[in-house]
Amino acid sequence: MWFSSKTSFSMPEAETEYGKISGKLFILPDGKITNVFLGIPFAKPPINELRFEKPQPPEPWDGILQTKKYKCRSIQKDFIWDLLELKVLNSEDCLYLNIMTPEKVENKKYPVMTYIHGGGFVMDSAVKYHYSKICRNIVSKDVIFVTIQYRLGYLGFLTTNDETALGNYGMWDQLMAIKFIKNNISNFGGDPENITLLGQSAGGVAVDLLSVSPHSRDLFSKIILMAGNAETMWSISPRCKVAKNCQRKAMQLGFIKPTVGLKWTKEDNEAMLKFMKNVPANTLGLTMVGSTNIFDSIQLPLTPVIDGDFLPKCLTELRKESPKKLIIAGNCEFEGLLFLALGLKSIDRHLFEGVKHRASMIILEGNKLIDESLQTSIKIFENVYSLNDQNMPRKEMEKTVVKIIGDTVSGIPLQNFIEHSLCQESTVYLYNFQHFNNHGFHAIRYYLPFLGATHGSEINTLFDINIFVSPHFRTVNDRKVTDIISTLFTNFAKCGNPNGNEEFPSPILFDFDWEPIITSEISQKCLKINVEPKMEEINDNSKCMNAAFSAIQTWMTKATEEEYMEFMKRTKSTQPAKIKWLFIVWQTIQKAYNVIVYCTQSFSSYNKNEKHV
């Protein structure tokens, strides 16, 4: 049952399978009314005995539940700007979703868009994406928009190396939220058979995993992946690795193994789980900001794992079983910029110089780790990035470094995702987001060699926020691109075509036609999204780079532990993760290494008064 009156301005109410709720109105600048429901419980609070368990359905309630304010964010390590900007505390009791709808029209079913936030599975929340901006930018285009929260960090992804704790609790939370939406959205005027999932970064990874998990893959038919999918090197970790991180955390908090020896037994794991269920929740918060370990290894400490349940098989096998989907996927023009800025804190200039010297000596000595496949990959890098150009200007050098990082972190995974999707006969619309606001980089601009659209820029524009923690001064061009990308995405949600169709004509008449990809070859059709979007043929480096990285993977599997330790000994390193990554970089982009060192030294001494353009 739905109650909403434009004339009396009564508060909107809706029935759910657990009870009735009451929301509030938000009136758009043009006078249109939208309905907002905040803090709807879709599961029991995952506290006490429900910590580290799959989510349970919420208890039904009597009367009318008031859903006019955001509920608490998931446990994470807060910074002062989080509290100042969001004004919502974090708590273990965090499993709530928010629904924003157009005004009810009799016999009309609105398409539903459900957003899963990113943040490396350790930070961010639905609260960041304020309902007022979502209503202005997206709901105003006649779609229902839902934001959800899920458990993060140890609370969401703790696992053991046996059956004691399987992990993936944050993924089960997302599934529970989607089922709630599927079962109840018709009471809000939505179409349960027309649900689109969208996510950015780790949220994109989550959406991709939901699209292949046998528990969720049939609940929706369209996905939008912004700078994240499950092909990234940090999306799924070996379960044993995540388990070790959890063991380490427990011991830091005071846990003592009941058995003797380095090996963890079932008894140890059960004791650890009991211990972790009783520690204060606020001791389990994490963040990515300033975390040198993450950016040294390009790995996240806690991620989804192959658990035999939510993900019962490896990703490749799950993709083969999954139904085809309608897909929008893409990256920002300079994805590597943000990762460079965040990682600079972990770069030691002297370490770079030392590894460069020692690694070059080993290569010159004909070390047995260097084989023909590595030499081939070096040539590929040289050709793709023009590394033989001895007169490359500094600005081009900087862009080359950023491009290498971006291809490694985002470009190659996107190419792999596209290939898998085309094999399943899915329809894929590819974009490259190029718009950015100069004012949006104040918090990190002095760590950047130049400014450009980077990881997160598209959600800054779509949701009218600033993930870079700076004052956000909107420009005319910002508003124009917001209208463009929100129209493309809502067109897609309505009919599966970002251009619109006869039944759902686009509210903006574009002078381009966004064509889907029909081949996985190097030359592909891509929509470049900026103030004046246009389709262009792109020659994606990532296709070539796959061959080079395949060579790296082959080398890594062939190199024995003894050979690797011998290298470690010769470099006299005490920082294995950092050395390992830098050594791989050195072998595969031999001449680009000089560029990286040069740029790193330049960034370290960058004059803060220098004007960025």
C-alpha cells in the first residue's frame, strides 16, 4: 500500500513484508515531489552472537517505523572530516538501506537502481551519497534509487583457513539487501523485474561477484561497473592470506593460541573466533588512507574469498555458468593518478635507487630468473609506452608513469572482464570518463604530477560529491556532465540501452549513438564522457599488456622460493613486499624504471607554490 498526496503534502508511507514505514518528502527545484525513506532495516543487527554470521531477516515491527534519518555507518576508522561532513556515527548495527522514489503514479512501475559503495571493503558508507543530490540528479529522471550498507573490514570479511569461519559476510549482507529490494520494491512503485546494480571500485567488484554467485545472479539483469570488477588483482584474495591477516589482528588485540607451534589448528581457529566475537567493535575498524602496506603490494588486507558457498567455484568457472547481462563498464582517463598520490607516502627514494642499482647488476650478470618471456614482456612495454624515446619531455614521462599504474590496476582487468563478458554473449557499453573539476583536488593536489579525471571522478560527478575531501565548488560544466552521465545511466536502467528507445526516449537528444562493443580486439568503440561526449575508436594498451603480464605470471610460477630468497639476499632488503613489487616493475619496464625514479624524485621535491594546470 502506498500513500502520497501532492496537494496535502502528507508524509509518504509504504508497506514492507516486516511492517509499515513512514518517510519524508523532498521537493525538487522544478516543484516535483520525491519520496525519501532512510534507514530501513533489511536484516537483524549483526551484533553479539550474530557477529561473524550470515545476516538474518529483521524482526517484524508493530505500528509505523519512522525512516526519516540515516542510520549508523559500518565500523571503520574515522577521520575528523568524516564526522564533520557526514554527522553520522559508525556502529556494528549498520544493516540498513535507503530508498528514494519519484512520486507514485498509478499503474506505473519505475525501474530500480541499486548502488553498492566502494572503499576497498574497509571504508565508506551509503551516508556519503546524500539523498538530496540523488533525487536531483537521478530520481528526477523517473527511476527509483536505492543505497545499501554492508559490514566492512574484519566484521565483514574475517575468515579462517578451515570451516570455522567462511567469511564473505559483507557479500551476504549485500545479497540480503537485494532480496529485500526484490520482495518489497513494488510497494514503493518499483519494478522488481527491472533492477540494475551499479558500483564503483570495490563496489564494482561486489556487483560483478553478485552477478556470478549462484545465490544472486538471477535477481537482476543489468549492471554498471565504474572502475572496478572482479578481474582486478585485489578483488579476491587467497583465503589463506586473508586468514593470516585475521590471525595477526587477533594476536595484536591480545589473543593467545591455545596450541603450541606455528600451524593454526581448528582448536586455535575456534578460540580465535570466540575471542574476536567479544572484542569491542571499534577495535576492528580499518581505513585505506595512509596505509602503506596496501599500496606497496597492491593488495587489500580483507576481501571476498572463494568460500565454497557464496563463491563455490573459481571466478572463471562461475562466469561460464552465469546468464548474460546488459553491462556498462569503464574507467577514468587517468585511473593511476589517485593510486600514485595515495602510494607516494610509501615510496622510499633511497630504496628505489638501491633496488635499481642491485637489480640492474643481477640482470647484467645473466641471473637465471630472467628468461625469454621476461625479455619479450620488456619489449612489449617499450613499444606500448614509447620507452625508447630518450628525449621524452617531463610531462610525458609523468603521464607515462600514471598510464602504467592505471593499466596495471584498472585497464588490464577491464579488458579481461570485457573478453569474458563477450564470451557469454553479454552486451557491453564501454566508457572512458574524462571530466574533472580543478577545485576537487585540494586535499591531494600537491601529491599529483598533474590534474585529470582519476579513480572516483565519475562518482564525484554522478552524485555531486567529493571523495577527495575538499570543498566542492560546482561549475557549469560539472552540472552539464552530471546531466549527461545520469541520463545515460538512467536510460540504461529503464530499457537496457543508454541511448534510450521508443518506449523510453532519452530526455536529452545526444548527437552521438553509444554503440556496444562487438569484438575483443585492440580497436574498440568507446564513449569518451566529458562536456562534449563522443564515440571514438580506441587502441587499448591493455590488450597488448595482457601478453606482458602473462609472461610475468609465468615467470612468477617458475621462480622457486630458493631463487627468490637468493635475490632477496643479494639486494639486502628488509622489505620483501616492496622489493618484490619493484623488482617485477624493473624486469617488465626496464627503461620506464628510470622514468619512475625521476618522477618520484620530482614529486618529492615538488614546489607547493607551483601552479598546476
